Amino acid sequence: MCLLGGFVTMLFLSMVSVSLPSIQSSLDASPAAIQVVVAGYTLAFALCVVPAGRLGDVRGRRTLFVIGMTGFGVVTALAGMSNSATMLACLRVLQGGFAGLVNPQTMGIIQQVFRGPERGKAFGFIGGVIGVATALGPLCGGAAIAIWGQSDGWRWAFWVVLPLVALTAILACFWLPAKTEQSASQRLDPVGLLLIGVGTVAIMTPFVLAEAAGATPWWLIGVGAVFLVFFGLWEMRYQRKYQAAVLDPELLHNVGFRFGVGVGMAYFAGFTSVFLVVTMMLQEGLGYSALMAGLVGACFAVGSGIAAPIAGRLVARHGRAIVVAALTVMVVGLIIVDCVMRWAPTHLYGVWIGLALFLAGLGSGATISPNQTLTLMSVPPRIGGVAGGALQIGQQLGSAVGLSVVLAGYFVALPSSGPRGGAAHTLLFSVGLVILALVIAFIDWRRRSGDESGPIQGKSREEGAGPGGTVVP
């Protein structure tokens, strides 16, 4: 059930992008409205993950999961019925909010149910689902447009997943564990939840709306930083008084968790923008249909789906070395994609870029799941939902920054370099971000290599982990 919930919610992060021309013509939407259709999902997702994670830790993860999936299904059905761009934009915000309700419960349930190497395998499947769903999104959207046409295809892109959403919600009522490992306190800290939510959204908004706003409100980043400072001060006071802070100091002081969030932010900033660059270039530069562009991108999903479960099994033995090797493969794959964009003959373009994306997908599948395992391995199950939410905020913030910079760079380079040259130039930024993730992972690998505990021994902090996320034999 966790896999299905994660698949559906992550699918909608990328599926709408390939349908944007159809939505724009069908609803007579302005560029600003279209940007909100894309960005609203991400913003609401980021706003909700930490509050939802804390609520699930305290009140029960199964209940939050079922509520989230049910709400997601209702809003998705209504989104397909939208008769205006404003209506669709508002529903996309609600859809992202319900997705943010579901995803931290997935992380928390895995933390609660699995231990040791089994937890690594479970995160392996989750990581594969994230990579596959993100890469399959454009294919699903393109297929819906190809089958039902330009005017109504985007509506069916919403509707075709509804049976899967309903099945997930129903089965979750019976299969997911009802009991949550209780936090030390049942307090929810509403002030802390509000401060971190407002701060996160304020920082993300200029990035996700950069292309829509006439004058991008970059000053909101400063406002968000102020809110996060107040959040930190409030949390220290609240923890001293009630021992029930949103972000437990145990989480903030966990060195392994901090490194993992850093890897996730840098990687998702580079990883998510790749699909946007490739699909835009294929459609605008070579005249590919939405379906054909999606098929090329699906090669990435195949590679990711193959590598993720294997990496999930190996991470218990090899630890951070798996992530270092996987990111190296990812960098090589993206460099090949860049070379194909620049120099490959047109008639071989789709084939070669598909093969390069397959190689990059292998690296991606072996990055996401081991990084999640290593990031959360020493987090107590009682705060697993909050930890998963914090990790996802980092990933979503990275995605927002990456997409904003890549879009701006592409449109700046387009007049002088054309679609192929513009895409190739901006892809170098994505490569640089993945290299940054590789550097952070390498530093963490060397740090972990100095631990006597070595690879994952299958214990969280509550099972015997020492300070900073290391495991005590």
C-alpha cells in the first residue's frame, strides 16, 4: 500500500508537465495560471509533509494515510472536470496538500514495520517507485493525449489513476498497521508547525513561480529565513518545556541525517530538471509528440526500476559506497545525454538519448533508496514520520530551485543556441548539482568509513545507535 500511495502521488509531480500545451489551449489559460498549475502541487506538498508527519507520529499513520488517499482521489476527479484554469490551479494546490499528507506516513510506516537489512530493501522499493513514477509521468500524460486527443486528453490523465487511488485507500484500511509507536508526548506544537510551514513555503515560492511572476518576489526568501530562525528559537523553548518539539533535537543533531538531507537536496535539484529539459527539447527542437517524448524519458524509469531494489538489498552491506558509485554512474549518463544533444545526428537522436537516460536511470535508482535508508537508519520509529517529512522538504526545495534555474537558463539560451543548444547548456547545471550531491556523499562515506560500526547493522537509535547516527555494535 505504501508503494502504491507513493507511486500515485509522485506520478503527478511530472505527469502534468507534458500536458501543459493541451491544458493551455483547452482552458485558455495564461502563462501565470499554467505555472501555478505546475507549482501549486509542489508548494502544497512541501507545506504539508512535516505537519502531516508529526500528526501521523502522534495520532496514527494509517488514519492519515487513508484520509490523504481519499482526499487525493476526490480532488483528482474534480481536477479532471475543471472548466477554468483558476479552478484547476486551486485543485492542484489541494491535490499537492493531500499528497503531502500521504508521503510522510509511508516513510513512518516503513520505519515502524521494518528493521535492519529489511528496512533497506523496503526503502529500495520506495526509491524505485519515486524514480519510476517521476520518469513515467510524462509518458502517462503523453499517452492520455494521444488516445483521447488534445482537448480532453489532459482530463483523462487525471481520471485514469482513480481506480488505483481507490484500491489503495480501501486496502490500506485492512493491511496497514493501526498502532503507531507513540511519541514521548502527544502534544502537536501548532506554533512550531505553523512557523516551519510558512518559512518553507516563503523560501520555495520565488523559485517555483519565477517564470510566472512579472517581478519575482525574491524578498520572500528573506521572510522565510526569518520564520525559520523563529522556528528554531521556538523549538528550543518548546522542547525544554514539553519535550515535544516538531523537529526533535535528536533529529537535528544526527550527523548522518544532515548529510542525507544534503545529498537529497542537491540530487533532486539536478535529477528533476533533467526530464523538463529533455521533453521540452524533443518537442520544440525535433517535433516529437508528447507520447514519443514520454517514451524516450521512460528509458530512465526502466533503469531506475531495475537498480533500486538491487541497491536496497546491497546498502546494508556496503553503506554509503553504494550512493557514491550510483551518483558517479548518474553523472556519466548525464554527460552522455549532453553530448548527444550537442553532436548526435538527428535520425539517431531518440535512440542514443534513450540509452543515455537508461544509464542515468540505473544511477538514479541506486541513489534514492540507499540515501533514504542511510538518512533514516538511526531515526527512532516514534519520529519516523517527521524525519521522512523533513527529508522530503529538502528534496522538494531542491527540485524547486533546480527547475527554476534550468527553466530560466533554457529560455535565455534558446534565441541564440536553439532548442538543442539551449537544452545542452542548461543540462550542465543539472550535471553540476548531481556532482555536488556526489561530493557530499563522498565526504559522508569517508566519515562513515572511520566508524567502527561499518555498514548498517540493522539498528536504529532506539535499538542501540550512538550519537550522530552511528550504530553501536
